[in-house]
Amino acid sequence: MKVIKNIQNIAKKVLANEADAIHKVAGFIDEGFERCIKEIFNAKGRVVVTGIGKSAIVANKIVATLNSTGTPSLFMHAADAIHGDLGMIQSDDIVICISKSGNTPEIKVLVPLLKRTGSRLIALVSNVDSYLAKQSDYVINATIEEEACSNNLAPTTSTTVHQALGDAIAVCLLELRDFTSEDFARFHPGGSLGKQLYLKVSDIYINNENPRVKESDSIRDVIVEISSKRLGCTAVIDGENKLLGIITDGDLRRGMEKGILDGKAKDIMSPGPKTVLEDDFAVRALNIMQQNNISQVIVVNTSDHVKGFVHLHDLLREGLV
């Protein structure tokens, strides 16, 4: 009869193994690691990351992270390197070679070729006594006790640790470069993430109607303005277009329930409405709407003059929600 195993316990054991390994490898971060990061930071060339097998997959991810955080990088598969791809490496580049054992036949062939390019070589390796470690200019210690695999064979914990160290390298370089959210947006212009970092309120409100009434306008004028502009509300302004309040469909209904039909806009308006500046990021408008459970905010300039409206539907269309 086939034994039924406890899947939950297996999963928890894997995660505990990998979390523990990352915690332990943090203890290997020392002055040598710091010198290595400074070498990369001061390099005139690019960072070339290479590996074989699962290490090549990790290398690809590290390259993507480095490029997106301001460190120009290239991926080079270790097997392809000996068939012509070594030509991509320049003497000013720095090469990071990823390997668990550091002793595979491919690594022993590749390392002498890498050293001939004149580039500095960094070993990100789980065996600090390996051939790769001894031949490198810098060693990043990724030692683990065992893989999460029950047979201690499948690359699991080792690849997790290698990837985590790659993230540590990228974030250290990011901090040294004073890489800002605006810099990040330049490299991530697509999708909701990019739009959060570059889409401005001014990009949106100009496409909307701009309902406005004066505080002395009649309730009838308010109804006509809200109905014609189709935003479900209107700003209330003074004679110089300065914001005084807002009137929504709800304010109108409540005013009618109280019998205020012959009054003025100022009688039913809500003072102190939520606003954003036209130069604010659109994501700020979204945050205000979510925090206050409202569907629109008024756009003003620094003098509190009304410029227009941003509606929740606008942000939905832009993919911010």
C-alpha cells in the first residue's frame, strides 16, 4: 500500500530549511563582501553573470534585477562562453560566476578563459575550498548545510541562497547609487508599477469635465451643472476660482430632503473637500479615494484654484487599481 505523506509538513520543512540557510549565510557577510561590492560599484564596465544548469537560471534573474536597479549587466551561459560568447566580455567588465560545487568540469574549463579576458572574477559559490573559489579575485560565501530535497540532491536551498545573495548585491549597489523611485520608473515604464511611479494627476484630469458653480448660484444651477458634466459632483468656488467646497449627488438629495430648494450652493456644499495638486502622482489620488471611501478628488494648484477632477474610473482605466 502506498504511504500517504503529510504534504503540509513537507512544505513547512522545505521553507524552514531555506529560511535557516539564508539566515546563516547572512553571517558570512564581511569586509570581503564589502570590498567586492565596492569593486563592482567602481567598475567602468558591466557586470557579466554566468553559470551552468540551475545556476544559469539564477544568473539570469540576478542580471534582470541588476539592470532594473541601475547596474548594467549581461547574462552569459557558461556552456555558450566556450563557443564564442566570451567575446562579449571586455577587460573593464566584472564577471560573477555562480556555482554550488565550484568544481564541475565546465567551470574548470571556463575559469582560465575568463581570467584571460583581464576581467575581475567573483565567485558566488557554496564551496569556498573549490577550484572556482581559489581562482577568483573575490569570493561570496554561499555555503549551505544541505538541500531541501530529501535526497540532498535537487538544487533547492542552494539556488535560493544564491538568488538571495544576488538580491543583496543589487540592493547594496542601488543604495550606493542613491537610486530613487524616479530612476526605478525609468526602467519600469510598463504596467501598474510603472504608472504608480510616473503617471501624474495632470496627465488625467485634463480629459475630464470641470464642473464648477459659485457659492451664490441657485440649487437649480447646481443640478444643471452636475447633470451636464456627468461626474456626480461639482466644485464650489468664489469669484476668483478658489475652492470653497464640493456638492455631490448625495448632498443634493440630502438638501431636497430638508426642503432646501430655493437656497444657494453654499447652503448644501461640503466645505474642505479632499484635493490633490496637479503635479501629484496619480497614485496619491487613488490613496486618498481609498482612505476616505470617495470616488473623486478635486485637482487644485498651489493657490487652491480649481483645475479639474480625477475620478476613480480614470484610475481604473489606467490600471492603477
